[in-house]
Amino acid sequence: MAYINLTTKNFNETLDNNEIVIIDFWAPWCGPCIKFGPIFEKVSEQYPDLIFAKVNTEEQQAIGTHYGVTSIPTIMVVRDGIILLNQAGSMPEEGMHKLIKHIQGINMDEVRAEMEKDEEDDK
């Protein structure tokens, strides 16, 4: 198993202490989640330097509610503590690889600068 299970006890710590975290929000009764699970697991084994995690929305409803997960599966990507993606729907294996390459290539200094600019504009 190349992923971890997130709970309310380890969720924030995991996001705070890792550069890139890719999360699969799922439930055991969800057909699309069951189909996506093996893809997520296979891809997770190919990127040992990244953290792949799963949140069972039945057992961890508070996490799903906090992050606005209303449909599953939902993929959330966090880099440097910043949510870069929070998207409902599964993804094919090739799409996961493209997403990871894209996330790895993002200049986070530019993202933080843009966030600061947006905050200033909101004042």
C-alpha cells in the first residue's frame, strides 16, 4: 500500500508536513470510487516521493464537509499547504500522471504572490 488513510487525527499534520499531498475522497458503496481505487493505488506506487492519501467520507464526514466534498470520488491536491485542486470525479491513469507533472512544475512563489495580490484586492 503506497497511500495512507487520513482521519481527523492526522489530516492537518499530513498536509502541514508534506510538500505535495494527493487525496482521494471516497466511500465503500461508491461504484466510481471502487473503479478509481486501483488507478489511484497504482499511480501512488510510482511516486514514492509524494504523499497519496485516502479519506473514507463515511467514516470521516467532518473532513469532507469542511472541504466542501459533495460528490465522490473527489481528488484534492495540496502543495505547500495550499489547495491547488479540489475536483469531483475520477481520472484515468494517464490523467493522474499529467496532473502530477503539472503540480510538480508549478512555481509556488508565483502562486503565493497571486494569493497575496488577491487578498490586497479584496480589502
